[in-house]
Amino acid sequence: MQLKRKNKLGLWGWLGGGRYGAERYAYALHRLSGLGILAYFIMHIFVTGTRMGGPQRWQSTMAFFGAPSFKLGELLVFLAFVYHGVNGIRLVLAELGYTIGRPGRPVYPYVYSTMRQRPLFIALMIIAAVLMIIGSADFYLIAK
């Protein structure tokens, strides 16, 4: 006999994953941004390869990618690069053990690695947000 459990979280339980913290979402976004950067890299290689077709083929390809919708795509690639790079720095620091701290006795209130990593996570995400705002301004306000 199977026990039936009620889904108390509803749709958010499926979308949000329940008790995931900010670090879990950062992990998922890091993977998605990495896949986006990989897709851009592959597309970039094919587009650059059109130079072998001669100057007219290159100019027609660049005219196609000069559309305003591709400007938004370039911005998304830039945002993915910034996030992936800054979050990568955080992950390297965590892997090297700089954000874990020294081992100690388990005395209440317990301090675990997430509590030690969270301030670095917040600081680096603020830096990423500032870089994204500056880059977005350069894309749309400064560069024409």
C-alpha cells in the first residue's frame, strides 16, 4: 500500500524546488549561462567561417546579424559572461577551501559552510550586478 502525500507547495514546489537556497539557484544559473556561452562560441565559429566565402558573403552575414534583435542577443551573451565569470571566482574560492573555514567543535549555534559562504556570494553578486548595469549602459546608451 502506498502512502499519498499532499503537495503543500503547489506549483511553486515544482518550479522553485522547495527548500532550495540562493546557492542552489546560482548553481543552476551557472550551468545555464555556461551552456549559453558554449552555444554562442559554436555559432561564432560558424559565422567567422563565412569569411572564407569571400567579402560579399561576409558582408551579407554581418548585415543579417546587424538586426536589432541580435543586439539583444549580444547583451544576453555579455550578461552570461559576467555572471559566469564572477560566480566562477566564487566557486574556485570555495573549492580551494577559502570560504569553508577551519574545522572546530560542533557547538551550538552551529556554524556551517553556507553561513560562511553567503557573505562572499552576496558581495560577488552585487559586483556582478554593477558590472551588468555598466555593460548594459554601454550597449544601449553609450555605444551607437
